[in-house]
Amino acid sequence: MLSSTPDIHIYNDVTTDYSKSIASEYFAKDEHDLIIVRHPKPKLITLNLKNAEAIVADLRRDPKVLAISPQLSTQVFYNYGPVQINGYINGVDILQEDALYGLKGKIASGRLENLLTTDKGILMGQGLADKLNVRLGDLVTLATPTGTSMRCRIVGTFKIGIGAVDNVKSYVNTATVQQLLGKDRSYITDINIKLRDINQARPMAGIYAQKYGYKADDWETTNSSVTASNLVRDILTIVVSATMLIVAGFGIYNIMNMTIANKMKDIAILKAEGFARRDIVQIFLTQSLVIGVLGALTGIVLGFSLSFALSRVPFPKNEFLGLKYFPVVFRAWYYGFGMLFGVITTFAAGVLPSFKASRVDPVAILRG
């Protein structure tokens, strides 16, 4: 999802206010007159950003911004014999787009730089190229909804791994789209932004919208259904993990209780020899912590080994996912948290049995 979605997307959102009509200015003679306009039509609105160059220059000075890609997007039809396949093209500076999405790692054929050196070149999604039955070096005809057409040469194909992108999307140079639409060189419809901290996308989107006067959507808003499913998944993962750790804690609690039950006479002898309650607590808490530390270390090593093995297992081929192996994230703090939680759990499980052992009456135990 994030490989094809900018952190923040700035664009000109078309909003039409139907609450007022020009008819009221010409036909209203009295405040009690009722003017009704049926099926009002919006006025002609251009989708470009009026001051795109100034906005881009200002964003480049923002230390929170990592990469910016101004672009011109439009719907097109790809002519395939008598059939027209619907899609869209993005007019971009391909190097800036690469800084946003890492396109070089997603190139299926050709080279990214070929788009800069080829007149009317096009970088096409692999799924779309398969639909059109075209390959590197072939010519393809594009047509806009207004009837303007252009022939472009395929300089490469890419595969994001998401069918909704690979089956419809293509990249060309910004000047090519401007020529196709008959627009000047300042005509830009979108500005995509990549931040240094993706978690700042939502507040920064609000700031940019207010500052520049255009619509600004963050990646969470654009992919709200996906983020909602991620939230449900994360909650389930936390619940299952916490349940397993609590069950493990009760297992250690039972082990300590059984140990104390079997060591009653030994505890009585220790107390008869002068061991204080604090010493008895320390002995059994130490035993509990040793179990916890050894168990946590064993679990971390075993978990890392199994995770690494899973990360080398080939992922089943799927046209909607460009994965070669099962995706596994390795982060040090995951293992540190597991170690800490394991030790805390075993410590908590050993506290009650340890205090129980310290309260043993040696006289009652030795008498039998």
C-alpha cells in the first residue's frame, strides 16, 4: 500500500456550491419570491494548482519533507485494435518519482532513465502491458476523453505488486502530458510528498491544506479501510500474545508452588538454622528469575531462527503481491520487549509462592 501511496497528496478538489444561483439576481423582485433552478450545472473549473511552482519551492525548504514529486495526471484510453482499455497516465519527473516510491527496485524491463532520453516515451505497468500484448520498444496509442491522441514508445515496464496500479497506470514526462492536453508548462494537478516521519502525515496534511488553500490527504485517510483492518489485526495480535504470556506466567506459578510443596522440610530446616524470611524469599525469587531469563533467551533464539527460516521461504505467486519471500520484520526492540516481558512475568509469578514459602512454620513442619 505504501509503495504506491504518497504520505501526503495535495490537489485541487472540485467543490460546487449549489446554495446560490445567478438566476436570483435577475428574477428576484421580492424577498418572498421563490426561485427554483432544476438540475444546476457546475461552472467550468480547471483542476490545476494555480501556484504549483511556489508551493513546491516552499515545500523543499521544509525540513520535515524528504521528497516531492509534482505531477500532471489524466485519464486516458489505450487503443488495442478495436478495443479501448481504460487507464491513466502520470506526467512526472521520473527521478523525483523514484525518490518517492523507489521505482528502480520495481522495474520489470527496461531502465528508469530511458524515460528521460526518449521523446514521447512511456513507462507502463506490467499488468497493462500484458493486457495490450506489448513489450519494450513497441508503440502504443493514447487517447484522452476529449479525443486528443498521441503515440508513445514503451521504454520500460514496472511492477508495484498491486493489480489496481499495475493494470492501469503509466508514467510519461510532464511535458508529454501537457502537450497531450494542450496545456502550458506550468500546468500541474498534483503534488505528492514523502515525509521523514510517516506518522506526522495527518497533522502535516492539515497544516498544508490551510497554508496553500488546496485539499491535502494523508496516507491514512486515503487508505482508511486498510488502516482499520490493520488496527483489528494489531489488537488481535496483542490479545493473543498477552494471553500466551499470562498462561506461561501461570505455568511458572504452578511450578513454584509444586517446588515449595516438595521443599517444605528443606525450608523448615533453613529457617531452623537461622535463615530469615527475606532470605527464603530471595532464594525462590532467584529461582523464578533464572527460569524466566533462561526461558526468554531460549525463546528469543528459537523465535529468531524460525522467523529467519520463514523469511527465506518462497511466497506463493500472486499477481497482486510482488513478494518473493514471506515478509518478516526484524527489529531489535521486539526481542528486547519479549525479554523484558518474559522476566517481568516470571518475577510476578514467583512473588506469591516466595512469600508463601517464607511464612512456613518450621516447628509444625518438623513435627510432621
